[in-house]
Amino acid sequence: MNKIKENFYFLKTFGCQMSNLDSKYIQLLLNKMSFETKQIEKADIIVFNTCSIREASENKLLNLFSYISKMKEYNKDIFVAVLGCFVEKINYKFIQKHSYIDCFISPDYLHFLPYAFKRFHLKKKNYQLVYKHFKNNIHKNTIKKNFDFLEDIFLRNKIRTVKKKPREYIRIMKGCNKFCTYCVVPYTRGLEICRPIERIILEIKHAIYFGSQEIVLLGQSVNHYYYRGVNFYKLLYIISNIIPKHIRVKFLTSYPKNIIYPLLTLIQQKSCLSKYLHIPAQSGSNTILKKMNRCYTREEYLDIIDIAYAKNPGISIAGDMIVGFPDESTKDFQCSIALVKYVKYQHLFISQYSPRPNTISYLYYQDNVSKSIKRARHNYMFKIQQNIMSQYNSSFVAQILEGFVWKAYNTSVSKKLKEILLVKTDANKIIFVFDEKKLLGSKVRVRILQSSSSKIFGFVVK
Ligand code: SAH
Ligand code: SF4
Ligand code: F3S
């Protein structure tokens, strides 16, 4: 494409790791169009990669829209594109109302961005382009083709434009079949589609060759992966047999019902597998879990946790909880608190229930827990979690932990203090140490000095 004017873009991303990964594709497309990143005021292309998981995520976006509409009044040449999950949810009325937005592209059609821009630039500025599935009436094969196409462009281009990155996210599947009653993801991202194992392996090998030390396999229910006879266990087994010893592999997010016990044994046996499980419970009450359509009970969930700890005593468990789901009583909430205390999560993401249009819970349940109760329950759970973290982190003080030096930051505090290094343990714990940058990428032993609810500090034992 010919160079056009100053060639600057502004990209803002909302949402999860999937959305962040999509933004890398978007950046790549923009770079290929010879655009470079700049602050919003100087940009010729403004792109929002959006999220719809909670009302609050959408509100942040809508606030930005009013700013953009004013910008567009002064400069009609700016190209404004709204991409991502939010697009799958909007209707024509919304599109017409926001006529200053030049194109809307849902996650399966991101590769249409250059084409949309070209059309805009050919002076068809009164057009709004929309690429989305509408009412899911597009055949699954079409979606699959788009998905493979997108991953392939990225792979091909990554081979040409390589930057050394300590961590590489690799999508092994897209979409979700679980239909938890509160969740928009099956509607915004569509049903599950798994990538061929050869493509995944190729991408992993490529990442390692160019210096990645941590590979993060991504999927909404990552442990539900299945492609031509290869399930998630087999995939991990194959990966762990082909990668070098110093590489760590992590995966997000595990769906409790699809955890098979041999997987927990594999984590124990293979040193390359991070001793880390992100396995959200969402609630500790069986009544609420049933209403959420989570397909497991509190007892089944806790069995998995017990076995995970028994096999890997140092494992870090991360989770997500929703408070204030319809009909959640004080007793139900107390069950969630008891579960949080029992599991001792290393990271816990707490959300207040947000009814999402057209989901089952929106259509059939009443959002009958008040905002103030939701907020109070959120705060209470957050405090409990902070106490757990403080206690847990303080249990490391004076111990020696092993990890590899993950990141280095310059410190201007004092020359003596050298660099701030982030050391990551096998259980995904981050330790802050002051030492020399040359340690970056090496394995070190760290004596823990001090801790708080969110941080651990130590020094490298030479
Ligand atoms: N696939 C993952 C979660 C993806 S969504 C899983 O099954 O665990 C990320 C988190 O957002 C969810 O775990 C849930 O805690 C939260 N969430 C999703 N929909 C929500 C809603 N309507 N209201 C509040 N929180 C929600
Ligand atoms: Fe949403 Fe449930 Fe799928 Fe997670 S498993 S993405 S919460 S529907
Ligand atoms: Fe992620 Fe938000 Fe979409 S959480 S999958 S970007 S709705």
C-alpha cells in the first residue's frame, strides 16, 4: 500500500489475553500498512480493540466514543475502527447512531482492517464497513478458514519480523462451548475451534528459537483442546518432550470439569510445566454454580484442588470469582468465602455480576442483588484474599527460592542499587531483587528478605 500522509496509528486494547493477542495481529497489520504508533491526537488511524465481558468494560469504551466523535468533527480524515468482541454484539441501530466510526470488525475478521482502510481512503468516507457474523448464520468452515488464515499471517510475518520476547502467548483454540449463563464469550468469539497440533508446535519452536523463555498456551477452556485424536494432555505431553529444559510452559484458562487427574501428574513430572493452574471456581455455592451452568459442584472442584496440592505442594492456584450473581444469598456468599479461604489462591480476580444482554442469566434471572451489596461482598472477599496473600508470601521470608531472571528495570534511585530484576519461580511467583542486568535470562537462587500481600523482595545468593 502507498504511504499516506504521516502514517500514525493509535491502538487501545480492552479485555483479556485473547484480546491482547489480537492486538498484536492488529499492530502487525498496521505496521505492514507503514503506520507507526503515536498518541491519539496525532493519529491518522484510531483503533479500539474492545471487550464486552462486563457493562463497565463497555462503558469505558462508550466514554471514549464521545471524545472521538468530537475529534472527527474537526478532522474527517481520521479513520476510526472499532474491533473485537463488542462488535459481535451491536446492531444496525447502534452502527447508524455512531456514524463517525468508519468500520466495525469482529474478532474473526481482523484481517479485513487494511481493506477497510483502503476503501475509506478511496474517498468512500460516507460508508461504514461492518464485518461480523450477525446471527451466527455463517458456516463454521468459513469461520475456521478465517481463523487459520489469521494465525497463519501472524506466523509468516513473525518469521520475518522477529523481536526477542521473554514470553510468547500462543493461541491453541478459539471460542467457547460452555455457555455459562452469565457469559458473552460464546456469542462474541463463537464456538470452540482448535488449531492443528503441527501449527502450534511450529509456533512454539519458532518462539523458542528467537529467545522466548516462557510459552503461554491460550484458550477459553484451554484444557478442552482436541484436534484429530490429540487431547490437551497429549498436546502437553508432546510439547514437554520436544522443548529444551530451561523453557517453561503455562496454560490459561482451565475449566474445572475438564481437568483430568493424569494432567496434574504430568505437571508434577515435567519440569518444563509451570507449577501453576488458573482454574476459576466462580462461586463456592452449589446452588449458584448450578444456576451458572458451570457443570461441577463445589466438592468436585475442591477434589481437584486437593489433588493438585497433593501432587505439587508448591503449586500456585489462580482463580476467578463472581459476587452478586442473581439470588446469591448471604449463605451462598459465605460458601464462596469459605472456598477462597480453603483454596488459598495466589491470584484471584473478583468480579461483580454484570447482566449481559441476551445471555441466559440476563433473559431468565433477575439481577436482584443490589449494587451496594455486590460492592460490599467484593470488598470483603478482596480483604480476605489480601490476608491470605500476606500470610502466604511471609511464609517465604528467609527461605531460598529458585527462578529465572525475567525482566530488568533501570533504577535511578542510586548507582549502588543497580537494576531492579524480576525473578520468576516455577510456581509463577515474582520476586523483586536489586542486582546486575547481565543476569537477565539466567537461573538464580534468591534469599527472601521481606514480603507484603502483593510483593516479595530478596537478594541473589551467589
Ligand atoms: N474462560 C474463562 C473466563 C473468561 S471470562 C473461564 O471459564 O474461567 C473472564 C472472567 O470474567 C470470568 O472468569 C468471570 O469471572 C468474569 N465474568 C464473565 N462474565 C461476567 C459477568 N457477566 N459478570 C461478571 N463477571 C463476569
Ligand atoms: Fe465464559 Fe464459561 Fe466459556 Fe469461560 S467457560 S468463556 S466463563 S462461557
Ligand atoms: Fe476477552 Fe472480553 Fe472478549 S474478556 S474474549 S475480550 S468479551
